[in-house]
Amino acid sequence: MDGARDLQNRRLGRWRRWAKRLRLRFLSSGKAVGAAAALARRYRSSGLGSLVERSRLPVGSRPRAYHRVAMQLDRPVRAWTDRTDSRETTPELGLFLGCVAPSVQTGLPTAASRVLGRLGYKVSIPGDQCCCGAIHRHNGFPVEANRLLAQNASAFANLRVIVTASACAAELRTYQETRGSAEICRFLDDLNWPQEARLRPLPRRVAVHEPCSHRNLLRDGDAAYSLLRRIPEVELLPLAENNLCCGAAGTYLLDNPKMSATLLSPKIDRLRELEVDYLVTTNTGCALHLAAGAREAGLDLEVIHPVELIDRQLFT
């Protein structure tokens, strides 16, 4: 399919291809997304976001799609990288943040760093890492995707790459130098946890969304469940139709907002029926899309990454 998209791109006019490449460059730049997040905060604090919300823009319209993104973006938070409790004999890990995740799941970099540190690992976050390239490959720009993969391979040289976003993990594994990248839920669950790394009980209902990238590309849909089962008293519930896409699919939620909203609708209906306290997902775009849908539906729940829940339940 990616090859077909590349061929389709080559048939575009020069200026259309250039405009598409420029848009992807913006969407895949952590700095650009961070700047957009700052503007999104002003959009919300000024009351304009609420005004647009009350205007009842059609759910499937392109302006509504960008509005939904603006209502979810926030400024990235600097990750916690304290190494004082790490064992010197443990190999150092490199945490891959991605381009969009720090502005969508703002607490995730800190949570991931903190959990890895508690389990005895030294965590490094290379400053010259960049987008994994998936957004370019799936939009028909494989050359750009490979260039970004090469940059990340250089940034993470001599480090074991730990990835929080399932789509990024899948993309990084397509490149020889980063083939050993580990998705963080599976990595954490496969470890022998020290006695002091105990988790507090959480008598709450948690819905688990299985992203297409985690289930179909990584072929490890049970990773989040397995990790979260370590939390005493938690009730894990699979989200309805986890075998079907939620409608996020990279840039699909912006490029095809009507179909994206149609795919999301049954997920939100099921969340309303389940009456859960949390919805967890390992994909950044899915987190944004699902959180926007839950907010618009007036659901009182929090959309977070499984590792964020683990971090909150760790005894300090």
C-alpha cells in the first residue's frame, strides 16, 4: 500500500507534491507541533475554542477536525531523567519520544523515564532524535521516511531504543540499525521487577484500546493488558471492536474527517456503556482522537498511556 501511495504521489503536480511534503514536515516536527500547542492553549484560554464548540460545526468537516486537535494539544513537559537510583551495571536505554506525543500525552515522557528508573535503568533522551518517519511513508514519501530513520539510528547509537508509541515502534523496526527497538509495555512486562517496585491497588474500571499498529504491525495486542494486570484490583475491559480502526490512522483524522468520525462513533458509544474511569491506548494519534471524542460526548474519563497508569500506582 505504501508503494502505491508513493506511485500516486509521483503522479501529482510538482506544486501539489511540494505542498504535501511541506505539510508533512510541519506535522512531523516536534518544535513545530510544540509551537502549535502553544497557539492551541491561547485558542482555548481566549474562549475562542468554546465559541467554536458551541457553533456546532459539522462533525465531519475539516475545520472541526483541526478544532478537535487544537482542543487536545498542550505544551510538552521536560522528561524526568534522574539517574541516582539506577544500577551502573545495567545498559543505558534511549527513550524515543516521537514528534507529536510530547504535546498530546504530555505526562508520558516523565512517566516512562520514572518507571524505567525505578526498575534500575539509566535513561537517556537524545536531543537529536526526530520523527520516526511513519507519517511520511504512509503518505507516499519513502525517501524522507528513510532519511528520518537514519537520523534516529545515529541519535540512538549504542542505546537500546525504548518506544512509547506503537506506530513509531513498528516504523523503527523496519530499519536495520533500529530493528531491536522495544515497545515499552512489552519491555516492562518482560522484566523481573525488584521487590521494592510495588504497585498500589486500583479498584477502577479501565478500558483498553488496541491500536491497529500494536495489533497488526507489532502483533502484540496483549502487551498493555499484561502490563496492567500487575496492578492489584484493576478491572480491565477491552474496548468494543478493537479489531477495527478508531479512525485516527496518522493524518487520516485530518484528511478524511467524516469517515474518521464514523469509525470513532461506535468506540465512544461503547465507552459510554462501560462507564470506565480510564481509557488506555499505546498510540498517540488514537489517544488524541479518542480523547477528543470522549470530551465531546461529555464522558467523565481520562485517556492515558498504560505506562502513565503504572507510574501513578508505583509506591514512592
